[in-house]
Amino acid sequence: MAINRLLAGLAMWAILSGSALAQQAVRAGVASIGAPFSFHDDASNTDKGIMVDVVNEIGKTASLKLQLQSVMFSSLLSALTTNKIDLIVATLAVTPDRQAQIALSQKVYTDSDALIVPKTDATEYAGYDDLKGKVLGLQKGVVSLQALHTDLYPKIRIYDGGPDVLRALVAGDIEVGVTNRSISGYLLKMGAFPTLQLVPTFTPTNFGDIAFGVRKDDARLLGTVNDALAKIQAAGTLDTILAKWGVQ
């Protein structure tokens, strides 16, 4: 009888412990600058963006108690590895260097290059071959100049950021622009450049996966995030979130 009471007590302790773990807050570090994936909105004093919407859906799906806190992007990795946060919510690209330091979830979004033109240009551009002879504005780092064979594109102008390319298009300094798809799609969705459009017929060539990050030893949280992501994707919720932010 004593053994039975001991076993029953241990079983009850396990149940209570599991329940406590389920209610333990997951501290999510949200990059304060990085729209459309994550940013802190000073007007409402809240964190917003694609990854914020997705992590909130993960919280609902997996019954996680989330505790969001704004963190500078440059501090996210150290905050995670020093146990100040449990989850990175940001424009976190999947790279070999990051995979060596932390565990990354299944991809949330695959970013790419995009072609932007004035709305007055109805040409159905399919790829870079169709841009030969055009005055091309290129966002630095989006696609390599070597891949474009610069001798075939003598009128390339390089810009530091996507918004710089879009402003050059509006000003008429360039005829077509190649930028980061997610940021440009978001800016166009928000109405920042009403005279410009994404070219839907353009085939992108440069891809990069965006994911969540957890500590390497936190297999339980990683599994929970991945399981919830799969459910959100299957339900079409992820597509709805991406469309909301102009990223598809």
C-alpha cells in the first residue's frame, strides 16, 4: 500500500509539473526595427509585423503563454544564448553561421528579389534577360552583379536600400528596379509609392528563408513551434498573414 501511495504521489507530481511548464511564459524577443517582419509601433506601444502575427498564432495554436519584449536586432542572439529570451522573432535569415549558434525553426517565409516598375509600364517581364538596355536600379546585396554579367547591363545604378530604388523610380532616374521582395511589397501595400507596382510575371532568382530561433538545447520549444507552424500553414492562416503585410 505504501508503494502504491508513493507511485500515485509521483504521478500527481508529474502532472502538476507538466501543467506548470505549460503555463510558463515563453519570452519572445522581437526585433524593434525590421518591418514588415517585426517592428515596434511607438503610436500604440506594441510590437507588430509578420513574425509577430505568426508567433501570436503559434501561441494560440499551442496554448503557449507568450511574453513579447522589444530587442535591438543586433542583441537578439546574445539575449537568446544568455537565457534572457527564449525565442527570436525577427527577420532571421537561415544561414550556416546562425545554424551553428542556435536552432532554427521551419521556414516561415522565403524571400527573394523582385522587379518594380511604374504602373504605366505594362511589359510582362519574365527575367533579367528582358531588362537588357534598360536603366536598371539595383538594391545592394539583393542579387550579385556577377550573376547579371554587367557587360550586358551597362546602365546599372546601385542603391543602398530598397526605398532608395523606389524613390529613384518615382523620380525617373531609372526605368526598372530590383529590390528585396518583402520590404518592397510591404511599402507598396502600405501605399508609400502609389505610382509603382510589383511585376507578377518576373521570375525571382535569389532566395533566403526566414525562421524563428531558439536555443540549441530547447528541443521542446522548437518542436512546439514547428508543429504549430505546420498547422497554421495547413489552415491557410500563414498565407492570410503574408497577404495582410503585402508579402506573398
